[in-house]
Amino acid sequence: MPGQKQPLRLRRKHDPTAAAEVTAEDGVRLLQAQSFRSALISSLIGVFAFSIVWVLVTRLTGRVFPWMTILLGLLVGYAVRQTGRGVDWRFPALAAVLTFAGAFVSKVVVAASNTAEALGTTTLEVLRSVTLMTWPVYFRELITAADYVFAVTAAVVAAFYANRRLSRAQYRALRLFRERK
């Protein structure tokens, strides 16, 4: 009965017949499934959505939580993984760079929201009135070393979660393709 499947047995993860089914063409299909543009668009949407959520949380609690940028890293990394389906170095790099920049953009939006509330105007009006003279003062007075630490940590988290998780067969197919070149 070696050829028959036994219904009460657990699935074998290290089946020797599974390795024979994978080819280098499967690796080509994995590389063709990547979409850098989709990863870029989804991560920008993620940064935008995170900024809105951070403003809402800040308004509800009356406090700014700088550690929330780590959640931005999770969000961007997961978005890049799901939409980009990348298997090379470009996708973690994209996630890290956009998360690092997004951490400061989100902080600017939160600061503009708090300023708008104090001035009795809208957040967009405050953002429109920003000039080149505003940025040095903003970064000198409002951005602290902790903000940089949280931004770097969020970028590392995003890079960690950005790459597609491959099964053994997918990894083997990709390796066969790279060895064939």
C-alpha cells in the first residue's frame, strides 16, 4: 500500500516527489508576478491612511503617540508584501524608504492638525500656508531624537515584512531559475 493515500496520516512536508515537480519556469513566473508599481502605490496609500488615523487618534486622546510610527512600518511592510509580491531586494528597500519618509510626513500632518485646532482653521489651510522658512524651525523644535529612533525602527520593521514569504517549492523554483542563468 505505499502508493495509496492514507486518510488518517498527517501530510508529509518533506515529500521527495514534490521536489521533482518544480522547474525553473516556476521561478520565472514568480519573478513575473512581482509589481514594483503596485507596491509603491499601496505603500503611499498606506502612509496616507496612517496619517489620517494618527490625526484621529491624536484628536480623540489629546496626546501624540510617537511609537505609532512602528505601526506605520507594519502597515507599509504588509502592503508591499501583499501587492508587490516581491522576492528581491527592491521591495524591502522601498518599504524602508517610504516608511522612514512617511514617519515624518505623518508627524507633519499631526502637527498641522494640532495647530489648526488651536487656530480654529482646517488642517489643509495650515499645510497650504507652510513655506520654506517653516521647515528648519519645525525640524529644530518639534522633531526629537526619539522621532528618528522610531522612524528607523519602523523602517526596519517595514523592510522585514516587505518580502514575499515563499514556500519550499517556490524557493527551490527561484533557486533553479537563478542557477540556470
